[in-house]
Amino acid sequence: MVNISSPLDFQEESVAYEVKKLKKQQYFFIASVLIVISIIVALCNEVTMPKKTAKPPVIVVRIDDVQDFAFKDAQLYLMEYSRVNKLPVSLAIIPKFFGMDHELVEATIQAIRAGSEVVVHGWEHEDLAQFALDEQNLRLLEAKQYLEKTLNTETKVLVPPMFSYNSDTIIAMETTGYTIISGLSEFHEKGWASVRIQSIPATIELSDYGNETWQMKSRSVILKEVEASIEKYGYAMIVTHPQEFMEYNSLNRDVANEYEQILQSILENFSFNTIEGISNILQ
């Protein structure tokens, strides 16, 4: 027997189809409204809660004259403060006089693990410019290899003692695997000392030296010098020495407090880096 649908059946199917169609339209409308609301909320968040931008990592603290036993309280303080506060520093070590003070060596290793770097400060804090090329080659190679073996870290940066070097120093650096030299902007230009050696000098001295004493500059003076250095060079490198923090063979807490306030003030607009860390930024 053949079933023949009645007009009523067709009408019911038509109504059901229209109902389904209406439901689909409703779902689409609701989904569209939700999407629009999401976009509006996202735009409001973008306006009312702007994304925080990272502070430029263009400030370097270079600590020269790191060595066994000398100015020990200050050396340990400077490394510990940078490690605890996650402020990397560049430690310019005198290799010939480093490695016997196990407490200092361990503190240096911990500083490296926290993001600081080790750089070569001559072999025995000598005036490199006074030596012939062959002798400079020997001294720079021995210094580099010794620190890499003692601290299990690679270094490619030379901080010449007394800010003194010459064209033979640059040739010796190329021969022995260095890529960066860091003197002082008062005597050396920022840029390229040769095709392969980048010059990134310190631009600020933390203290004034006279009458065989160190006098740390005020916070306002340092901050002005930082701003001027950023404007002129694109970075600021503050050079200091452990002996600047000593008084009567112990740490001068007043000087340390001023140092901490200076760094915290700098952190309001910038972040800290190492010499090698800013090298790519400046290229």
C-alpha cells in the first residue's frame, strides 16, 4: 500500500522547518552578540590596562680590581647584593691574584649563576701598553684561559688596567679570542677598535679620587651623568672598585647604602646588563 501524505502533514513539516530555521538564526544572533561583547571588553582592557613595556637593559656596573683577600668585605658585599637583587654586574678580575681565596671564588661562581659576567683585568694589573706584542699575546691568553678554567665560564671581554692599551693590545686580543675592550670614555671612543674588536668604554666613575681617598658621588650627580650618557652613547657604564666601599679595613655601610639607593633610583627607568649583554644592542 502506498502512503499518501495529507496537506496537514506538509503543513506540520513546514512549521517544523521554520522553527528550526528560527532557532538557528537565534543561535547565530546570540553568538554574534557574544563575539561583539568580547571584542568590546578586550578593547576596554587595552585602553584601561596598557601593557607594561620592559625597561631598556642599557646600564652596566663594572667592578674593577677583583682579587683574592683584598677589600674582602666590599667584594663579597657587591657580589651578594647583585645576586640577591638580580642585578647583573661585570666583574673585572686580576687573574694572577685570584683563585686562592675560596670564599671569594665561590661568591664569584654564585654571581655568574645569577647572571653576572667575568671579564679579564690584565694578568697582574699591569699597563699592557708598556709591553711588546708577543708579551701582550702571552699575558692575555694566560689570563683568559686561567679564568675560564678556574670559574668554568667563557670570557671575551678585556678591561685594561689603568685604562691603558695600544694598537698591539687590539692585535693581541684578536689573536687570543677576545671580542670586546672596555676602557673609559674619557680616553677611548665607543665603536669599533678594529674590524673584530668592539669598544664599549665605561662612561661614569662612581667616585672621585683625590688625596689617596675615594669619595662617592651623590645620587643626583650620578643620575644626571646616567641621563647624559644614555643620550650621548645609548648606554651608561658605571665603573667602581671594592676599595671605594672600605673604611678602616671593613665595609663602610653608609657608602653601601648610598650605592643601593643609586641603583634603585636607576631601576625606575632602566634595567641592568653586562658588557657582553649590551654589545649586541650597540652594534
